[in-house]
Amino acid sequence: MSLNFWLMLGIFIVGIIALIGFFKTKTGGYGRFSTSTFLILISIIVSSLLYSAGKLDSQIMANVLFAVIGFAGGLFTGKENNSGSSKGSDSGRVIVNFGVQKARLSSALVGC
């Protein structure tokens, strides 16, 4: 048994443990967060296995890891922003305030 075989077996076992941990700790249903986390795990496991087998270059593996980090960062940032108040009421308030300012400006110009 070569070192490459043991490396791939180790990555496979760590990947299976990560997937089992994901399914044990996840709540019921598939929302945006759980589906994205599952896809990130699958991407890392498959790309790591391909890299250890010599099928991916180191630059491609670095690109995969940067893409996963960027995707995960956007996923967590998006979840924090959406958990607050609804965006619809805030944007409506901005439009109303803009309309009030526009009305004040036009009445000030007419008065001059």
C-alpha cells in the first residue's frame, strides 16, 4: 500500500465523518443554509480527493478553496443581514422620505 492510497483513504474517512456530523446536527428540512453547507462539504471532499490523486493542480485546488471561503463568507453574512427587520419596510420608508424631500425642494423653488 502506497502513501497516496493512505492519504486518499484518510481524506475519504474525514469526509465521511464530516458528512455524518452534518446530518446528525442539522435540523429538519433543507433551507438555504443547510443546502449550501452540504454543497460546500461535498466540494471540499471531492476536490481534496482529486488533488490527492494528482488529478488537480495546486493552483486549481487553491482556486477551489478560495471559492469555498468566499461562498461561505457570503452565506454567513447574508444570513446575519436577513435575520433582522424586513427590507421592504425600510426601502418604503426611504422612498417616502425622498418624496417628502422632493416636495419640500419643489415648494422652496416655487416660493423664490
